[in-house]
Amino acid sequence: MDISGIPLFAMLRERLGYLGERQKVIAQNVANADTPGYAARDLKSFNFSAQVQSQAGLAMLQPARTTPVHLAGSPRRPTSPSGGRPVRTPDSEVTLDGNGVVLEDQMIKMAESRMQYDAAIGFYQKSMALLRMASRPPGR
């Protein structure tokens, strides 16, 4: 059974990929905590509603103009959850050598990412269990 065609699993796969990439960026921040001039980076936040729209094919719907006084709308383009590139994040603390990494903030971000990853894995496992239960013959 190929589950890649099920939108729920495609969204979970993208979410897990995003969280894995975010962990890498945070690990780079921690590794460069003593590098002069290094600014902390993070990925753009994962936009769940954009993911739902892109999976459902609703992202290109055109708003209807029911009267001529309505403004003409334009379809929203689906966006990537992370943009694929780290972006600089302004921190409140910058050392004298220009380093903007606050280890406490990075550890909080790491823990948040880990909890979100665990939640996504749990949701994936529950969804797989439901599929297995639905595919069993009645009475078993």
C-alpha cells in the first residue's frame, strides 16, 4: 500500500522534514556560539493552513465577483513551509564581538522542535494504526 498519495501523510512528511531542517539550523547556531559576528538563524515558521490548501488543491481558487462594485481578487500562491533557507533572527543580546547567539534561546527552540517532532511522529503512528485497523477483515 502506497501512503504517499494520502494528503495527511504528505503533510506529515513535510512537517517532519521541516522539523529536521530546523534542528540542523539550531545545531549550527549552537556550534557557532563563540564565532565572532555570527547571527543566530532559524527557519520560517511552518504554515499549516497553507499546507492544507496546497494539499487540497484549494490554493488556486478565484474569489467570485457577484456585483461589479466588488474588488477583483487574486488567487493566493501556495508557499513553502520553510522557504528552504535559514533566515537571520534578531536577538536581544549581542556580545561585543558581534555574536548574536543566546544559548538559552537556542535550547528552548531545540526543545520545542523536539516536542513538535514527537507529536508529529505520534500522529503518524496513530494514523497508520487506523489504516491497519480499517484494512483488516471484519471480525478480526
